[in-house]
Amino acid sequence: MYWLILLAAAWILGFPQASLAQDNAACLGCHEVEGTKISFPDGGLDVTINAKKFATSVHKDFTCTTCHTNHTGYPHPPRTATSRRAYQVLAQQICATCHADQAQIFDLSVHGRGVRMGLGDVPVCASCHTAHAVIRPKSAAFRNNIPEVCGNCHANETIMTRYGLRPVYQAYVEEFHGVTTRLYRLVTPEIRSPAAVCYDCHTAHTVRRVADPLSPVAPGNLLATCRTCHTQAGRFFATAWTEHRIPSLRHSTLVYLVQWFYLILIPGVVGVLAILTVMDLWHWAVTRWGGRA
Amino acid sequence: MGRTSVRRRGGPTVERFSIAQRIEHFVLLLSFNILALTGLPQKYSTTGWAQRLIDVFGGIETTRLIHRTFAVLLMAQGLYHLAAVLASQRRQVRRHDMHLSRQDLRDVIGDMKFMTGRSRERPRFGRFDYRQKFEYWAVVWGTALMAATGLVMWFPTFISQWLPGVVIPAARVAHGGEALLALFAVIIWHFYNAHFRPDIFPMDPAMFTGKVPLERLRHEHPREMDNLEAAGLLPPRESEQADK
């Protein structure tokens, strides 16, 4: 008997959803048109909604007005934001409505402080999670793509120089963890990479400056952080760390010297072998076709 | 060693490689190829072909599992070889086949003179000429280095109890560099000397049949001929055989 009641309840609860879908359809009437934009003095913001992508997001069952609470009719109420950046920063409050706990800790992170300081490059929620294609952070698709997400800024020399940082993305993708994660993303995207991605060491919403003694990657905490995955890591393990640097004479000297050793050895050996082979072939050719040997 | 037999074509032959040595070579051939096939796409992981190859193997974990399985096989073979060499040292008749000496250096120079037409005579090579010795020692050095650097990468947490951590990324660079060197050496040196040399193309069968015709031995390894003759290990002459 209970299941009949449950079924009825499901039907009743399901009913308003159908009408909410119609509600979304009204918005999509305009917002699905490719290239729908709002303009600000510091650039346009694309407000096109890809309904198919939205249908794959974790928020797919929400109506537009769940988040855009004041956009119940058209024309929309006037915008309070005076710039594109201000609009994006304000949008964080929408996320914070439900994700208050995450918003709170993000606020204390180096990125959160940057947002409050009004720095234009610092990420807001949607910079990493997107606005309308939000997927589960625990999903393989999200995890395996993390280096690319962080790389959006941390591969960019211009942005990094503004904050006295180095671009680290390229060095990461060439490291052990980076190679593995990259191959998971490209070859087996449905499986979560077991290798460390950015947030495993730096954390996500509580990311701090590396120099901050509370950072898990501060020199004093590094080995303990390595041991969260490499539980048996020896005492020198953290010095395996190449600091997201391309090896040079000053940093990871041994790695750099080994690189040079092979840069010289390989052409040297191959050259000698090639010369001897060509000489032998020459001898055969002369014996076969030439008069003189 | 020195057992003789007559093949249907090409006159009398002598045994050049024992069955155990031939199996060793086969294990080496098999593991080298599979290690290269599963290792190179890891070194060049940013290229499209590497990703397709890893996809064929079923992802990076399976690729690494295959790589490590055949690495263990190759290391086991290396250890067996070491034991076999040590055991052969106890034999009464030793010919120091792979020992390097000043003679090998003289042979290289002599051979270069011969190939460029500055000398009429090719140096009289022993059981293994300098080309073969180079290849043998390259395999010894290469296997030892690949095993050492591979194990460092396989057990980084263990290694870092005693050695500075920088040896781990350094091992990775050395492993990749040595792999390339080995691959180039095989493609140029081994393929030429065992496959593409005009007189043996498409391949030198000695490593698979284990036998070499006396006629070839006389031309290519005359000092070995002398040694066999001195030890009384040569098969009866063709004429004598015809008499029988």
C-alpha cells in the first residue's frame, strides 16, 4: 500500500517540475540564441545558455529563477554591477546562498582575499566551476581537468608576473603527477586520476601562498603533505620535488646535468655508429660496383 | 660448445650459440620490444601517437603494468646471465669471448682502414668482433642503468629513505635518455649488423639456429677458427666427409 502513496507523492512532486521546465523554456527563448550578450565598459559578457550542457550539470533540476531570483519577468530589473568584473564578483553571492560554508573558507584563501582587494585576475566561483555547466567536483571529468583549470591563469606569464609568481603549469604537466593525470584525462577520462592534481597539495578553497607557514606546501609541511598519498615516503622524499621548475643549473642541478649528459651522449654514440655503418656500406658498394677497394 | 653438424646447404657448421643463449636472446628481444612499446609513449605522453598507443594498451595503468612485468622479466634474465657468466668462469676451457682488450681498439682502427680502402686485409677477428662486443657491453650497461633508474621510479618512497630526493626526477631523465640511446643503437647498429648488411640480408640466422657455417666463420672470425682448430673442435673437412 505504501508504495502506492509513494508513487502518488512522486507524481504530485514531479508535477510542479514540469511547469518549472516550462519556466526555463521561457528564458531559453532568448538566452539560447547564440551570442546573447550584455555589455559593460570592461567588455561584454556572454549570457548564452547551452541547454544541453545545462542538462548535464548538477543544477539541471533548478529553474533559472532559483539562482536568478529577481529575473522573474522581462524586461529584467536594472543591473547593479557597473563592470563585467563586478558582475562576476556579485554572482558569487548567488552561489553562497546555498554553498555558504565553501564561500566562507574561500573568502579567507589567497584567492578570496584577492577578490576582496578588487584584483581583476583572481578567480571567482564560476572561473573554475563554470556558471551553468557545473559538474561534481569529485567526478573524474572535473578532477582530471584540474591542471587545465588552474592553468588558465597559472600557465600565463603575464598574469603571474603581476603577482610575483612563476607560471607552473608547463612544469607540472611534465612531472610524474602531470603526465599521469594528463593521460587519464585524454585516454581514460571516465576514471579519476590517482596522481596528485593541484588541489591535492594546495587545497582548493583554502589555497594559501606557498610562503604562508599554514600552507600544506610550505617547506615545513611538504613532507607531511607528500605522505598523505605516499604513506611510506622516506625522509628525503620531499627533496624529489622540482618545485614546478624546469630543471636548470640552479634548481634540480642533478636532473639538469643528466639531461645534458644524454644530449651529448646520444648524438655522440649515434654519430660514431652511423659513421661506421656508412663506411661498411661504402666498402660493400665499392666492392660490388667500383673498381677500387 | 664446438659440437658439430652438417646443414643441408652451406657445408659444415659449428655451434655458435647454445640453446640457453638463444633463449636468453629471445627473452631479451621480447622484453626490449615490449618495454620500448610501453615505455616510449610514457616518455612522449604529450603526442597524439603516444595517447593512441596507451589507449590500445587500455590506459596508463595497464601500460605501466605491462612495462613493469617485462622489466622484471628482463632483470631476471640479466641476473641469470650474470650467474651463467660466473659459472662459465669455473670451466677449464675459457676463451674470454666478450673481454675487451687493446686488440679490439686495434681492430676498430684496422677495420676503418679496410673499409676505406687503405688496407687490403680486414683485421682477423676472434669469436666476437668489436661490433658484436660493443653491442654486448651496450646491453649490459643499458640493462643495468635501466633497471637501477626504473627501480628508483618504481619505489621512490623506499629510495628516499637513503638518497636525496633529486635522484628520483634525475632517474626519470636518465631512464628516458638511455631508452632513446638504446633504441637508436638497436636501429642503427643491430639492424645493420644483424639484418641489413648486404651479405646477410634479411637476417643473420646464427642467433636462431645457433649454428654458423665454417665458411662464414673463416671469413668473419678467423682467429676463432684458429682457436677451434687448436682445440681440435673443428668438424672434419668437407673432403673427408665426402670420402665417407
